[in-house]
Amino acid sequence: MTRTQVGIVGGGPAGLMLSHLLSLNGIDSVVIDNRTRVEIENTIRAGILEADSARLLVDTGVSDRVLRDGHPHEGIDLRFGGESHRVDFRALVGESVWLYPQTDVFVDLADARARDGGDVRFGVSATSVDIDEPAIRFVDSDGVRQEVHCDLLVGADGSRSICRAEVPEVVRTHSFREYPFAWFGIITEAPRSAPELVYAHSPRGFALISQRTETHQRMYFQCDPSTDPASWSDDRIWEELQARVAGPDGFSLKEGPITEKTVLRFRSFVAEPMRHGNLLLAGDAAHTVPPTGAKGLNLALADVRVLAEVIERALLKNDSDALDEYGPRALDRVWKAQHFSYWMTTMLHALPGATDFDVRRQLGELRSVVGSEAGSRYLAEGYTGWPA
């Protein structure tokens, strides 16, 4: 049996960052996760960090590796009608985003907790929680039954959260939207096709040309959610991607062997409230967004920044009302991000049953965004992240 101040279910970036921020204020925590550290490190996820997310890693002493190994991107290309139009974030809002894989964010945080003596337990099983007398019960990686009793319980355990289910049905609201398309994603051994990300609107459907490293790139194209990635040959994939970015300017993709194929479904979800008594939800346990606006990881980090602040006030300054602020403050950003992600998604993707009017309206919207400083600034503000 262990006693701590904050018990955190979920050892991904949200849970580890919260534990790190709490430790800076002298607040003890225990983090548990049913995955091993190796399993988490080998789960490939997207990697665009907002400006404040990158600063959070550096300024709080997690690591400065994002500055050394990450790649600052000062804009994106919106490509439609076969031509690219750059949205210059640096010129519009004075900020950049960082290309830095979520795997590296996790490694930095896990290393920082180990360096600082944090109590993080990976590879547990049979996890359950008690929110009335806050506790986490589980079997550790050595097969020993454990109980962690705490003042506050945080569910940062992802989209299949067991903690979220503890909020009684009579007080919870789950807002959900499933999109009628998915992304077919690949990783390819090839040099970069463009210096920054390319978001392409095409009569054949959306495509995103992203990056991983100098030698490995990640690309996506819109597909049916039921698509079996194994049924697509490499030649067919390249033919489809090239067709979606083709245009009179001659832009084409640099090809190479494809080492991974996946289909990523699109969902939006928000759980309210984000606090129920001694239980607080953060990250994907409370909300998910489509990947179009690169908001998922950044929302999780924004959540725990607020959460660490209100927990400090509640536990160290005896401000019992501080926890009431968490949900409203976090949800204000969550719903802005939901709108931004929905807007980017519906503006760029081929919509089922779309008429010629619908397609021409999308193109008009895209021209309005790139042809107006105000329109481009709105996109730049949302993409680089609203101030914390």
C-alpha cells in the first residue's frame, strides 16, 4: 500500500507531464500505466507541437531536445486547384510549430521522471479505481497486488479511459461525432518532398504530406473507414498520393519503400464535466479531435498545465474552490480546438454526397483563407496554438 497526494492513471505524455509539473511544486504523485515503457515508445503517433507545448518541455526542465532534434516549421502549404499557397505563421502571428514526434515527447518525459526520482509504474494489470475514497488498485509488473491511496485521482488514461466511466451517468454528458472518412497513413523511406507540411484539397480527396526525419516521411490520404491497408500495393498507394497533389506547377512526391500502412478513423469526442469530486480527467480521457488540426497532444499538455496550477492551489494553499476552475478553463480551449479541427477537416476533405456547389464552395473558402490576411491569421493562430 502506498500513500501519495495525486494518483495518476495513464503514463503517456499527459500523465507524465502532470507528474513532472506537480513535482516542481513539491507535490507527490504516483503514475501507473498498463503498457510497458517499450510498448509506448514503439507506438508511432503524430508530432506537431504548438509553440507553447515546445516551450513547456524546455522551460520546465524536461528537456531541450526539441530545440536540438526537432524541426521548426514557420508555416504550411494549403494546396488546391493544383497550386500551393503558403500560410506564413511567423509573419502572421510571430510563432512557429515544431515537428517533433510524440514518441520523443514521451521519452523526454519518462527520462525526466526517472532522473528526478518520480514514482512511475509501467506494465501493470487488473487496474481499478475508487473515486469516493480515492485509490488505484492494480497488479504490478512483478505480479504483486498494489494499492495507491491519494487525495486526488487523475484519469489520463486515453480514449478508452476506465476513469471516465466512474463519472455517474446522471451527471455526465458525452458529445460525439464520427466522420464518414478516415486517413490511410504510410511511413516511407524517402527524402522530404517539401520543406513544410502540405495540406492538399483534391477532387479525389484530401492528402497530407508530412515528415518524420530526413530519411523517413509520413503521408496520408483520405479513404473509406472500412479500407483494408493490406489490400493496397505500394504502387497503388504512390499512384493515389501523386494524383492528389498533382498540378500545373509540377509538384510531385519523392517516393521510396513503404514500411508501414495504417488506417486512422476520425472521431470527435468531449466528456463533460472534466471533474467529478476527487476525480479529474485530462487528455484523450476527456476529449479527442480529428488529426487535421494537430491538436490532440497539444490539448493534453494544455489540460495538465491548468490542472497542475489548480491542484497546487488546492493542496498547498488550501483553496478548495480552485478545482472548480479546471473544467471550465480546460473546456474553453477544448471546444475552440474542436471547432478548429472540424473547420480544417470539412474545408479540405471530399464530403460524401457532395454536389458541385459544395466543392466550389470549399474552393471559395480556401481562396478566402489564403487571399485574406485576416483569414490566414485565423488559421495561423489556431494551428500554432492560442496563448496559454
